[in-house]
Amino acid sequence: MDIKQAKKFMDKLVNAGKEYGFEECEACYATENSMSIDILRGEVSSYEHSASGAVSFRGLKNGQMGYCSTNVIEDASIDYLLKSAMENCDVLNDEDPQFIYCDENNKNLYYSQLSEDYDKNTYERFSELGLKLEKAILALDSRIDAVDYLTISCSTGPYLIINSKGLHSYRDSDGISLMAAARATDSDGSVKSGGHYWIGKDIDDFDMDKFLVKFSENLLGKMGAKSVKSGNYKTILRSEAFNQFFMVFFGNFLATTMQRGLSLLEGKEGEKIASDCLTVKEEPMYDKALTKIPFDDEGVLTTSKAIIDKGVFATALYDLKSANKAGRESTGNGFRGGSAVSEMPTNLVVEPGDKTFDELVEEVGEGIILTDLSGLHAGVNAISGDFSLLCEGYLIENGKKGRPVEQITVAGNFYDVIKSIKSVGNDIINVPSGEGEFFTPSVYIESLAISGDEE
């Protein structure tokens, strides 16, 4: 179904919703056209090309918001959607008001960011690149046994919302991702694994040589790794590890989490919660982001804002519902996870410092670099902030990166960690997260408890 047909269906659905008895209602159409290939042992092991679309409906009746969705987009589905959503309203008992919204000055919202380069994404182009990359990875070192995972994918699709208050919002996006992982056998017979990823909008921007350098570091850099003595170490959370670490606790910065009593940040907006070195901003239209987000799924315009400003908790992220409960305005973070709306971040940016990674290592002098964290769900208490995680990395010796380390555990508390940041690097990476990306550098932590077993 093309976007014009979808709009006609949604207009009909919204009008039928008002006649059905909903005080206010809204329809959302989302579709995705995607292609992916997997490479294994010198062949394209799988190929998928799919197109999917769905319409979701939500309607307000007697203070309750009912939801329903379907991927059967035809007139016969209208009665099913309305009836199911009304049944939801009849059984729900949410005491907090919910909203169908439209800004009178911004009824028609439109933002297209489709790339002219998307047509380059063909099966032939992806398979040629994938096979070449697998061969190049295997040629990096004789100790590499196999490339266990190599996938290249792309997707694109529009997102349209129409409601009974007059909102018509449209946005779209596209992108490419490439991920690869391999395993190698160390001299002692132990097996190491590692990999790398790339995201972009133009396949011609993929730099294989640069990718292989990072891939080699992430895999072959683990050779000869062993544990360390237990103790408190000056620690660098390398950009990838800090990205993982911060995002696993990011739910604490969402207003709904705070209002449910599931975040220790409740009531602390305006208070100091972190080091002066730490500033975390949300930049929905960030120029370096692959996807820009000018408005959320409730029709609220997004804005640039600091979440943590030089250590001060500046603001939580609010949608219309949580903002009303707090007596605040929405921060433009209401996004759909399925039919229902909840807070999600757009493009997050940790403000970089002026030191390179090597300069951070030199500043530490003696300590440890953590590059990979595992157990980010089982080993984390998101409410208290406590964590105990398996990790890997490198020693820091005489201000230089030393030998690799493994079979160690790092433990502590999230809130203590962000208070103990001594320096922030400028080695920014970007990883898809929430509705956008998360841009993070490496950070130097004053002290972390490391448990190991070095004889």
C-alpha cells in the first residue's frame, strides 16, 4: 500500500472512530521495506527482501485510551480496530489522563530524509562487498578460524499519523548497517571472539581498511589475555563500554519510570548527580546523526536540551501523559512502541572533552581499560544502580596501553560511577539507540572495584 492509499484508509478510520463513540482518536501507519544478506563460508547463506506495513489505532473514551493494530489494511479491518480499542477502554482503569494532541500552529508536520544513495543498495552490491570483506577478515591473521557472522542490511519506510484534532504528521528515514564477528584460537588453545559494526546512509562511505583495523583490534587484541589481581583500579571505560553502561541505566531518566517510583532520580531535577565533567544532551536534529527527528509521535516538536548539564540533572524526558502528571510540558519524547506511547530518547550526545584516548591513558598512568561488558541485564539492578559485570580490556602500565585482560568482574553503582568521572575523551562513537543514536566518548573513572584471579 502506498502512502496515498494509507492516508485515505486512515482518514476513513479516524472519521469512523468519531462516529463509533470515541471522544478523540488517532491512526498511525508504519511500513518498512528491507533487504539483508548473510555471508558464511564464502557464500551468501541467506537473502531476505521484505515489505511490511501496519496500522495502529488508539481512541479515548471516558478517560481511558484503547489500542489496537493490524497489518490487514482494508476497509473490513476498520470495525475490528474500533471494536477492539473500545473493549480496551471498557476494561482499563488508568487514573492518569491521556491525550490526543495537535498544536494549532503545527497541524501539518512533514520531514523527509530519504537518501538518493539508497538505490545503490542491491543484492549484487551487498553480496560482492560481503564476500570481499569475509575474505579480508580471514586474511588478517592465520589464527582466525572462521567468520561466524557477517550481515549487511538496509531499510526504509514512511511513518504517518492522523488524528481527530487535525494532526497530519509524516516522517521517513533510511539506513544501512553492517555487522561482522569472528573467532580465533590463541596459542594456549583458548578461543577468542570479537567483531565490529558500521552504520551509514551511503554504501560508498564504507571504508574497508578502517573497518579491518578496528576489527583486528577487537579480535586479535585479545590474544594473550589473562586475569588481574583483585583491587580498586583507575579505570577507563572505552567509548563502546561507556555507551553500553550508560544506556542500560538510561531508563532512570524517563519521567514515567520516576513517577512509578522505579528511579532514584525522582525529585532530583536541578540537583547535582554527576561529575562536572559530564554533560549529556539530547539533540534530535544533530548534524552528525543519520536520522533527524523534528517531532515526536504525539505531534510535539522536539528540542535540543541538556539531560545532565555539567553534573546537574537538568531534565527528565516527558511525553504528554507524564508531563501532565508532573505539571510540566512535554519534552517531545513521546514515541510509539507498537500502539502505546512512552518516552524514548532521540539522538543523545555525551559532550566530548579535549583529550584523545591516548592522552586519557597517559593521564591514568596505572590502571585498567574496560572495552567489553557482558551480563548487562542479569548483572544489573536498574533501580538501585548496582551492577556486577563480566568484562574484558587492557592494563594501563606507565601511561600506555598494556597487555589484554579477561576473566574479571567490575562491580559498583551507576550513580557513584558518574560522580567519579575525572576526564572525558574526544574519541566519539555512535551506536543506534532509542529513536536515534547515542554518541559517546571514553571516560576516565577515578576508581572501580575489579575482581580477578591472577596467580
